[in-house]
Amino acid sequence: MTLKALNMGRANLEEFSATLIELGEKSKNILAVTSDSRGSGKLGPFAEKLPEQIVEVGIAEQNLVGVSAGLASADKSVFAVSPACFLATRSLEQIKNDVAYSNQPVTLVGISAGVSYGALGTTHHSLHDVAALRAINNIQVVVPADNFETREVIIAAAKSEKPIFLKFGKKAMPTLPRVKNEFEIGKASTICEGSDVAFIACGETVAPSYEAAQLLEKEGISAEVISMHTINPLDKQAVIDAAKKCKVIVTVEEHSIYGGLGEACASVLMQEQIVKPFKIVGIPDEDTVTGSQGDIFKHYGITAEGLKETTLKLLE
Amino acid sequence: MIRKENRMQEFTDLELKLKSVKYRKMLLKYIKQAKAGHTGGSLSCTDILNVLYNDVLNVSPENFSDKNRDRYIQSKGHSVEALYAVLADRGFYPESDLETMCQYQSKYVGHPTRKVNGIEFNTGALGHGLPISAGIALAGKKDKAAYKVFTLVGDGELAEGSNYEAAMMAAHYKLDNLVAILDHNALQITGPNREVCSPYPIDEKWKAFGWHVISIDGNSISELRETLNNIPAEVGKPTFIIANTVKGKGVSYMENEKKWHHGVPSDDEYERAIQELSTEEEELTKQLVTD
Ligand SMILES: Cc1ncc(C[n+]2csc(CCOP(=O)(O)OP(=O)(O)O)c2C)c(N)n1
Ligand SMILES: [Mg+2]
């Protein structure tokens, strides 16, 4: 199999806002709730076209989530949009009690997630959101990789009767190939098949994983790449299958190496007694280096080159 | 005006005005270089930081670990560029350090961090500065220390509920060593505060919480000096200063324009800004000579 060169799409953020306008135009019941975040959420056009469907609460993320839960309980279809760092941290208790435990089907949209804000620094990074939310019952956590997954998850979220947290960045994303052109929350999506290394990645780290697969292919190493867009509920079977099929496993995420996708996969494999060389690639437990998202990815080996090196070491 | 023995230097209003121009030029230079920064809000609070660090706070690189130093906590952390300029000028680090601002591995990040000498707390998530400052002020009361605590809050930031939690508590504990300065530039990212989610009336709210409220021109060096050097304004009450400012102050085309919240000037725009500020600088220098 020869892996394909990737075509550039737009930012998942832009895909989100375009999709939300479509949905909003079809249904007046769709509301976007913002906390001085409509600009960062690319919701300017939404607000212009559908002024009655945007609710601004000011810079008050706890209020944002509480109000969203209230709106949802009165049958509104609510998208609460705020930078992931504030949404998943400041409002954590509102997410836990008002949304998840009270089972209000709010869609929490964490924009500029991970280290998208780059040199704005650690106050603006969201490297703990998955860890925090995985420990809360009754909230789906989805991190789409490309425009396709973003559009699909937004459409699915509008119909979902369960709470959902999703997050993405603001950089243009390549359109990934897929073995099957399908999307379902909770079902991993195989980007390409292989038998030496399995990359299990999510969000903006799937593309570099795929590029690493391309580099490895040139060295005669066959890589499977899985977009594990849903981290909760995790597609355990997909993790098990990939691990059984491949010699080594590398997980990749734009998140702390603690409590995220990597540890979720490790937990599944350990409990299935599947022990293979395994590496979690993400942001280590240290004061995150200053730089753009690209600089930070490079620094921590979340690049095609870095992932190739990690794989070669594991295969040794 | 209350004079402090431990102030490093004494400046005239005119000299401080000149410093403000210098800081505005500096912050624009480094924002331009970094291709990132919160321009409008840094320009609106430049005069406030100038007066604090050159006329009010007993804080210097030499006494920065002294328990009795005054404290400044920048709650609206996004305006870090103004703070970086002032701290460099006060000798906390060489100005040349700022050449690396926001670059790979730099410690000069786009929000305040304690990696930088002179900075007390990591801020930038809005709504944290006042509770932190209330805590420091409470410790000061317990220790019968003479220091004062100043925090700078944005008007959009007033939507964060944590401010009101701290407001209530600070009045309860009679923290008259605590000062919240509101950078009242009337804009936030989306637009005018009044239209986004109105914080008004501001003065009545804070009075009702038990604070002493003062409204001043927050870009006037003399009014800032007068007010900030007279703390406590009322014994037994924390002080809330509504500093009426202009977002983008000092650069005509940036003033009161929401797009300059985090706008970065192009080459052309940068030249024009520097020209305007240089003209102001020349005029002030002339006055200085004739005085
Ligand atoms: C908790 C939190 N929510 C959102 C933001 C994003 N943010 C940064 S600046 C800003 C607007 C601030 O407006 P204002 O307080 O009026 O500041 P100024 O006009 O002085 O720049 C927002 C929403 C943030 N930094 N922290
Ligand atoms: Mg403002």
C-alpha cells in the first residue's frame, strides 16, 4: 500500500462555525452561547445571520455552562463555545453537576484547544481537560482530527441526547484518508492499516502520525494509524485489535501524558493482559516550553520525524 | 499627597508622561516583533503601571523578596506587554531580553508568569487577581504589615463572578490595604461592554459591596498619582478605583477601536504609531527644557 499525500482543508474551528450556521438556519432551536468568545469561535457570521440564536453571557465561563444547562433543560439545543482552557477548568463543577450528572444534552465546544494558543502560555493551554472529564460520568469526550470528523461530530452532537465535550484547534488541518468513510461517536476511525506499529492518536496529532507512517513506509515499516476521536466512551475493541495486530503501540495526543488517551489505552491493554512495547507521546509533566503550537509539537516529538524516531526505538 | 520615604526616585509629572510615551513605544516594538500581543489594553493601562511602579509601589529589583514590599497583581494578564516594558525600565531585567518575547523557549510569554523577575503571580485567566490580592492583603493585616496590594482588573473581566466573591470578603475583613484599579476602557473583545453584557452601574455595585469607590481619568498622570498615593482612601474599606481610560491610548487610529484588542500593527501602521508617539515625545521634551 502506498500512503497518499494529504490535501489541506480548513481549520476545524472554521468547519465548526460553518456547520453550526447550517444547523442554525434549519432549526431556530439551535443556540450558540458565548463568553466574549464569538470572535475566537469564528461565530461572527452566525451572530449576523442568526442574531436571535446567539446568547452572550460576558466573560463568565461558569455562568456560560450553568446557563447552557438551564437552556438545554428547556429543550434548547445548546452549543456552549469558549476556549477549551477556560471551559474545562473554570466551569468544571458546572460541567460535572449541571450538565453531566443532571444529564442535560449541552454540547460544550472547547476552541483553541491543547496548545493552539502557543506562546500565550500555560494559562491558555488545555492539557488536562480530557483527564478531568474522563473521571466524570455521563459526558462524551470527542477530539476530531480533521474537517470531516469535525462536521460529523457537530451534526451528531446536535442530535445527541447526552452531554458532549469536544475540542479542536485553529490551524488548517489536512483531510485524512479513511479505510471507511464513516463517523460514529465511540467508534475509532482507521486512517490506514499496518502491522508493525499502531499509532493511536486523536485531534491534531493524527495528521503527524499519518505523516510518520509515510516516513516509516519508506523504511519498510508498516504503520497502522487510528483516529481515536472519541476518548470517552473509548472504543476498547479497536485498541485491543490494533495492539494484537502490531508489534509496538504509540499513542499520540495534544494533552498531558497523564490521564489522557495514552493512559486510557494502556489501561485497556493491561487489563486484557496484552503487554507490548508501548509509548505515550504527549506533553510531559513540566512547565510547557514557550512557542507556537508547531514549536511545542516539535519540542516534544509530536511530528512525523519525532514519531518515526520513537517508533524505531520501540521496534529495536 | 502622601510621600513615601522608600521611593527610589522622584519624578515630575512631565517626566512620568515622557516615560509613558517610552513604554508605549517599547510595547509596540515588541508586539510587532513577536507578531502577537494585546495592544489596546496594554496602551490603556500604561499610565497606571507607570505611576504604580515609578511613584507608588515600594517595589524594586533589590527588595523583591522583602516580605514588606507592596504587591501588584495584574489580573488582566493579557496586557502583559505594558508590564514587561515597565519592569524592564525599572531594572528587573535588561530590555534586550524582550527581543525573545513569545519566541521558542523564551520566558517572556504572552501572559504574566513567575519565570519573569518582578512578576508575583501567573495570571491571564481573568477573574483571579482580586481573590489573590485579597489573600495577600489579609495576610498583611494578620501580620500588621504596612504593605499595600494593588490589582488591575479589566471592565470586561468584571463579568467573572469570582470578583464579587472577593469583593464581599474583602469588605468583610476591612481590607483597606487592598486597591482594585479598574481599567475602564469600555471595550472588551466582542465590542463595548455595555452591548456585550453590561457591567453597569459599576460604582453603585462596588459601593453596595462596601468598597470606597473613586472615579478618575486613568490616563492622567497627576490624577493617578494623587489617588494611588492616598491609600487607604477610607479607613476600614478596600478601595475601588474606576480609572477611565482609552483603549489604544496614544495611537490615534487604535483608540477606541475594538480590533486593536489583540491587533498587531503592519509595517506601515507601526511606522505611523511610532511617528505619532515620537511627536508627542518631542513636545514633552521641549516642555521639559523650558520648565
Ligand atoms: C477566564 C478567561 N476567559 C476569557 C479570556 C479571554 N480574554 C482575554 S482578554 C479578554 C477581554 C478582556 O476585556 P477587558 O477585561 O475589558 O480587558 P481590556 O479591555 O482592558 O483589554 C478575554 C475575553 C481570558 N483570558 N480568561
Ligand atoms: Mg476593557
